[in-house]
Amino acid sequence: EAAVTQSPRNKVAVTGGKVTLSCNQTNNHNNMYWYRQDTGHGLRLIHYSYGAGSTEKGDIPDGYKASRPSQENFSLILELATPSQTSVYFCANRDRENTEVFFGKGTRLTVV
Amino acid sequence: QQKVQQSPESLTVSEGAMASLNCTFSDGTSDNFRWYRQHSGKGLEMLVSIFSDGEKEEGRFTAHLNRASLHVSLHIREPQPSDSAVYLCAVSRWNTNTGKLTFGDGTVLTVKP
């Protein structure tokens, strides 16, 4: 079973609607991250967290909120979705001691 | 803010010929450098992670790091058509609380039979 799982894997949303992307980890690491990847580009950091109750802004936070209600769960929230937020979103966590980064399989979001 | 640039944007090689990809970064305090492979429409597969100057080999993939030159490269020995993918360089200051990865935009590698 994958250590980091994302849901949903695919989502179509309407402009102006609210979207919540969920990420769950089973390997109990403090740091979790949300990235987006646009076609032809690398991943860019939106928000991250140091642990339950913590959320921090990444490099491109505008239009997004994050929530970390527990060690296991880290959500990305689009309160008012726009077509420019159409992208693939990846969740990840970090095992600092073992120098590993675990990525989810990604969520493809289309805002119409 | 860290800037990571990859070159070339695209590369075509023949099966069996060495493929060499480049990555430059702007933050000289960076201490971890990773190469990922991403097949079309798929997730990220880590190929090699390097912390120290010099080289690190993982199977057919070798990373070379020169922090003074702000440069890390990836060499793929005996590439196969199944290696055709986007290759992403990621750089971080691993030994900080944040430890975030900053990615380049990738190199599209095509391996012709």
C-alpha cells in the first residue's frame, strides 16, 4: 500500500465552486507538501505543513488554502476555483532521517 | 528564491548512446539534489539523490555534483526506448525544517531504437 494517497484522482469543477483535494499518509512524517504541475513544467510548491495544526505558504499560495487537522491528513482547498487552477496536484511527505520523499500519484483537476 | 534551470529542453539519442542532462541552481547553500523521471501522464520516480560533490551511481543512472559551479548533471548509460520520459531536477536545503524541493522545468528525453 502506498504511503501517500490522494483523493480524488480526477476532478472536474466549475468556476467559482469550492474544491477540496485530500491527502493521507500512513508513514507518520511531520512534513507534508502540496505541489502543482502544469503541462511542460516542473512542480511548484503551494503550501506545506510541519505537523498537525500547522500550515505554511509555499512559493505560489495565492488562491489556495491548506488544512492539517491531524498528522495523517493534509488538504488543499480552492475556495473559488478558476480555470487557471487547472493542473495536476501532487502531495508529498518527507522522511528527513532517511532522506526520502514520498509522492502521491497526483490529482488531475480541471476547472471549467 | 531558489532558481533551478535545466538544459537542454529536449534531447534525442539513439538506443545505447550516453544521454547527458544538465541542471543549474542559484542557492549555493543547497545540499541535496535529486533526479526524477516522469513518464507521460504518470507520477514521479526518483532515480538518484546526491548530497556531496562528486558522483553517485544508481544502476544505469549517474549524478555528478559540483556545488562550487552550481551544477548537477545526470548521465544515463545505455538508454533504452523505455527511458523516454521527462527528467526533472529537484534541489533542496535538506537539513532545514522546511526541506522543500525546488524543481526545474524538465528535459524531455527521447530514445530512438
